[in-house]
Amino acid sequence: MAVVLRKVLGSVLHRSGSSSSRHSPELPEDHPPLGDLNLIPTDVLVQILLLLGPRDAARTSSVCKSWRALVSDNAIWLYFIMSEQEPWDALVFAETHLREVPRLCFVPPSQLSFMNVYSKRAMVPGSIIIDGGSGYCKYGRSKYCFPTGRCATFLEFGNLESPMHARLHYFFTTIFSRMQVKASSQPVVVSLPICYVDGQHNCTNTESARASRKQLKEAIYSVLFDMNVPAVCAIDQAVLALFSARRTSGIVVNIGFHVTSVVPILEGIVRHDIGIEIVGQGALKLTAFLRELMQQRNINFESLYTVRTIKEKLCYVAADYEAELQNDTEASCEVVGEGWFTLSKERFKTGEILFQPHIGGLRTLGLHRAVALCMDHCLAAEATPDNRWFKTVVLAGGTSCLPGLSERLEKELCKILPASMSKGIEVIPPPCGTDSAWYGAKIVSSMSTFMDSWCVTKKQFRQMMRRNMICTLEQMQLDFFMMF
């Protein structure tokens, strides 16, 4: 091993004139003495470790005590992980919070071997991420920093009259074709919508609705494995949005295309038993209301797409609606191909229907009241001794990117909740804009334990389906005998 180390050192010294993309870390003051290795510059030692890799570096630990102390130093390997292209806080969050499923728990960095983590991360294959969404789908490779394409969501893709299996197959085939990848080449991470039943958006949390979501998940697995995908990871969209905010517990407010869902999540698990609140308005309702306001002022536009573009560029949520009515709020924006548009009070009236739905002629709960109701249910459930977990509210969805929404929601919650519950509430804006769920999937897919803990293979899926079928038959037999 000493010979190998000398050869590697010679190679590094030979390349010493070349520049490195990484800045060399400084060894901590309390690091064990390195003996003769102290004569070697730190950046050279780092390059030796990189060239050897974790496995060979561990083997060479028999060279001397000083080298063994160096290669076993967690700080060095953590530095290598943080020097990757991914945001370091996302990587550390994933490795310390998301290592094991289904029950997530925090693992202190001191209890992790970052040398092993670094080694396993290097072997994790790149994944295809498909975030279905409720308005449109975002897809791309996990190795990229952002989604590379968008299309209609699988909920509304292709012939809506055709069976779900055929629609899903057409949907996934289209995405693989657009990305120019083979289905069998990489694992796939798919986000699952919260509100779905038989092709329609579901506004209940009944047994039937839960059965429909389960059928959709099984259909996705079945279609992808029929296409020879090596492994599949299907996670609830709200959970992924929560992960993108570096949280494993909290309430996710997902303002979708048709409806808004308020989802309680504890340690990475959607708590259907506590209850998911559904508000019957989403991005489409806001766009339609803005269209009405523009028509009242005789502002001409070509299509609903134009109105949506104007909404995204000019609209915001007022901190104080009544006070904002007295202010001059006029502003203009340009829509390519249609010229300039000027709005005034329409800018904040549009988003106000989230809190005062009656302004837009809607009979539904205001957003703040739906979140407060969800918090009441979380408190009553007594899921944990510490009730702080549900005081973190994460916004998700394109409409949740409206400026001022997070501040207004936090303000309204503090007004209607008792002091004991309102203390410590934090409303977090969409961590990654409209792509929060996609980035949450990216965090999961880059973990060192991704393939082992988060993915399902074709063999595992068939075994699960077989067990489910046996349980179903046993239950049917029991129900039959109970009739007599």
C-alpha cells in the first residue's frame, strides 16, 4: 500500500501545476497529528484522497496511524460531498434526515460515516424525474439543476376516454421520447397527486378516494415496469414539496390547477387519518376572476393564456386589503405578441379571493381558515407529544408564488388562532418556485440510500401485489363466512 501511496503522491505532484475546481479544506485544529504527512500540502492530500476514492483510501489506512486518522476524518469526506454541484444544505439534509423510510428520523452527522456516504453517492445512478402536477407536468434528469421539459399532466393527457393504463403508457412513452432516453436505462421518480379519483379531482378523503389513489399508484408502477424501467420511486407530491423546504414534518398548502389541498405530513408520511382539507379553488379560478375584472374595464386580450401571463407578472397579495384599496397600485407589463397591459386594483383583488372567496362569487373556505382547521385537527390528534410539527406551513404550486402570499397567510393565521397555537407559526414561500416538488424528488434521488431505501424493483412490486391479492382473498372469505 505504501508503494501505491507513493505512486499516487507522485502523480499528484506531477499535476500540481494544474488548477483544481475545488478549494482545499483546512484541517480542524483538534485533528490528530499527521506526522510526516504534515509536510505535504493540504491540497495535495485532498487530491490523493480524491484519486484513491473511499475504498482504496480505506485500504491504505494500514500505511501509518497518521494516514488512518486522515482517511477516517468525517470532515474531509463531508467537504467532498458539499463540493458537489448540489446545494450543500440539501445534501446534508437528505443524508441526515431521509436515509430510512417509511419512518424518517434525524441521524446526527457524528453518527454517519461520510466516507461511506461519499462512496455510495458516487454509485447512485441518475434518475428521470416526472412531477405530474395538476396543471402541467415537469420532467428532467436528476443530474440537471432544473426540469428540462413541460407537458400536459398525466391526469389530463391523451384520450381521456381511454383506460388509465393506456393513457399512462402513452404519457410515459411520450416523455421518454422527448428526453431521448430508453425507459430501461434509469430509475424513475414520480410524484403522486393528492387529489385524484377516476380522472377527476377529488374533494373528499373517503375510503373510495383513498382506494382510487392506491389504484393510480399501482397503475403507474405496473406501466413503468411493463416498459422495463429498472426501479420506480413514487412519492406524494406534497411530501416532495416539503422535502424541498428541508423539512420532514409540517403542513403543505398546495395551490393546484383546480383545487387547493392542505396536507398534514408527519415524518414524511401524509396523515390521511388526521384529514386533508380541500379548498374548491385553484389557479384556474384566480385566472378566471382576473379575466372578469379585465372585461369589466374593457381590457381586450386574445386568450386565457394571456390573462394567466398577466396574472403571473402583475398580481400580488395585499398585506391589508382595505388599506390597499386606497393606494395607487397601477402597473404595466408586456405580453409578447399582444403589447402592453395596465392593471390597477385588479392586481391584488385577484389574489384576495384566496382569503375572501365571496368576492369572486365562490362559496368555499378561505385559505387561512382551511389551514387553521387542519391545525385544529393536528392538535386534536395528539400525534406527538410536541405539537410544533404542524406549525410549519410550506406553500407549493404556481399560484403560491404570488408576492405577499406567505406573509398574508401567516398574519391571518395569527389573527384567528388562539395565542397558544399561533406562537411559532412559520409560513415558508415555495422553496423552488413552481418546481418545488421536482426539486424535492431531485434531493431524494441523489441520496446514498436512494436505490436501497426508496425504490421498488419489478420483483418487489410483483411480490407486494401477490401479498395484497392473498390478503384481499382472505378478507373476502372472512366476509363471506360472517354472512352466515
